[in-house]
Amino acid sequence: MKGRDYTGSDGRFVPPAFDALPFFSLSSLQMSSPRKTSPHPSPRARRIGIHLSTTGGVAKAVEHAPEIGANTLQIFSASPRMWRASKISAAQAEQTRAARARLDVGPLVIHTSYLVNVCSQTEEVRQKSILAFRGEIERALALGAEYLVLHPGSYRGMTREQGLALAAESIAQAIDGLPWQGTAFHILIENTAGAEFSLGGSFDQVAELIARLRPHAPVGACLDTCHTHVAGYDLVSETGYQETMRQIEQTLGAETVRVWHCNDAKAARGSKLDRHEHIGQGTIGLEPFRRLLNDPEFAHAAFIAETPVDAPGDEERNVRALLALL
Ligand SMILES: [Zn+2]
Ligand SMILES: [Zn+2]
């Protein structure tokens, strides 16, 4: 299946319509509305960005993105290491929307707090996680964010099947009653490095969780190149890349993948060690990123680096390293 281009004729970001997704294929068949396609995608049709700090406010982060060559970004909407979070004010939400419209920055991706574990065996932690994740969704909707990325969690103490069921139940509970309908908002389940008891170490597991969530929530996938590589998939050799993409197509479907986290890896393929490296300087190297960024199957996706910041200018260097591959 060919990837669709969700950029408008002028290269601006147009969020994909719900019925453009494979999991809404029934309704799209019934409605049979004509789809707009962009005959001449601009050279900046790809959405490329990086995780940025929101010190000074979300609107400031949005304004900073184009200064470093980015036209999309990821943020935390609250401290990722604290359970308590403050609400997004109406003024903050409005400034963010205005800055995004003015600068054509999008999609806006929010990464969920590291504390959230929707399949914890400890009931207290799971209840706190559901509440915190509900807050994440509320803030994402207030900010008009398209995507909220979630690590599926750790099922230590349970079977994988129990963990999967609990994760789906918790996420469905967290979004229950919130007004996401009619928005572009999607929860994206991220694949993990495949460490013991961590859910989502394979495309299969991510696909299974997404399938369970579809009746309850707008869902898609976020794939991380570092996690994919250290989980054991081959992105590096030409044939390995093709085989990995085939597996993505068979499990998730390329269109379900809304975001690619573009991170090189410090550790070896299959090591299950999640240590991000600067683009082109790790065990993945530049070529796989070139293939991915130019892959027509993912023309609709946003590519966002979560690379280390070891020195001033590292964020811009990593964005420019990705841009140079187009
Ligand atoms: Zn990631
Ligand atoms: Zn990671």
C-alpha cells in the first residue's frame, strides 16, 4: 500500500482524516468520499523535528522549532518525573495554537510522563497511572496536540497476556468521557527496547494493544528506531531494512505509524539496551535514516529525534543531520 501525503499543496501540515486510516476502513468504504492528494509535494513535505524543553511555555518551544530547522516537535506537557501536574491555561493554549498556525509547526507530539505504568501489578500505581494519563489526554486536547505517545508499561508479576489486557483496560478508562471526537488527537503506542517484562518490545505486541484499544480510543503507533534496533530488528542492512518494513506492514500497517522517533543507538542490535545516540554516530548509522525519511510508505509520518543533549547546539545539529538526508 502506498503511503499518503498529508501535507497540503503548499506543504503545510494537514492532519490525516480519521477515515484515512486502516482501522477506520469500514467507514471509509461506506462513505467513499474523494481523497485529496498532493501532486507536487514540496521539498519540505517531510515533518522533521525534535523533543524540545518547554521552559518558558509550550508556545516558546513551538517558536523555537523553526529556528533549529524543525517543522514539528515533541514536548512533555508537565514534569515527566512528578505525579502532580498543573492544568493548561486558556491563554497558554491560545498562544500555542497561534504560534503553530503562524509558523506552520505540526504535528504537536506530547510524550507521556515516565511514571505512568498502565499495566502495573500494583493496583495503587495503576490507579495513579490512569489518573495521570487522563491528565495527559486533557492537556493534549487543551493544547490541540495531535499525538500523545505512551510506553505500554511493565507487566512484572503477571503474564504478558494479563499485562496487555490491563494496559488496554487502563487506557480505555483514562480516555472515557473525554471530548476527543472530531479532533485529530491520537494516542500512539510506542515500541520499546524489549527489556524483560516491558510490553511492546515487538511490532506484534504494539499491534495487539492497538487492536484492543480501537473500539475505545483513537490509537496509532510510534516506532522508535533505537528501540527497534536494540530489540533485534535489522534496520541497518538493505535487505534487513526491507524485511523489517515488511514486518511493520504485516503487523501494524505503515499508515498506523504516525510518528517515528529517530534516534541512533549506543548499544548493539539485539542488546535490549535503550541508550540513544546522535544521528549517524551510533550502531545504526546514517543510511537507515536516509531510507526511512525518504520511504514513501511513511510520507504521512512525523520524524522526531530524542537524541542526547551533550553540548549546546546538539538539538539543531541532530535536526539538520536528518534534514540533510532528504
Ligand atoms: Zn522514543
Ligand atoms: Zn528510548
